[in-house]
Amino acid sequence: MSSNSGKREEISRLLGGFLQSLGVGLEFIDLDIPELQASGEDIIRDKVLLCAQKLNSILICEDSALCFHAWNDFPGVYM
């Protein structure tokens, strides 16, 4: 689930062959899911639960953030 073509290319390159060897395919779906404004863990948990409910399927969720602990996790997940 991503509208980011770079993420789609990266996951296909990294996991595509392995998943094919297991007989599992990748399907990219662009869902309009509101993003919770919270910690990175809460954002991912919320995103996976919302998408799983809408799709009734197994998903892969990748998210990243740049956090400096010395700066109280600034800039964080909103970057």
C-alpha cells in the first residue's frame, strides 16, 4: 500500500524474487488512509489495522522517520 513509486520499486527489488519463489505475488494498492499524528509505532499500527480491515489481506507496511534522541526525537515522523 503506497502511492510512492520509489517505495514500490524498492520492495519489488528487495522481496519480489523471494516472494515469487514462495508462490506469493505483490500487489500495490493506493489507499487513501488518514495518517495518525502520533509516535512512529502508533502510526504504523494504525495504518496496518485500517488497511487490513479495508482489504482483508496480509500486508507489508514500511515507514521511516528521522529522530534525534538528544533533540527530543526531533524532527521525527512528520518529516
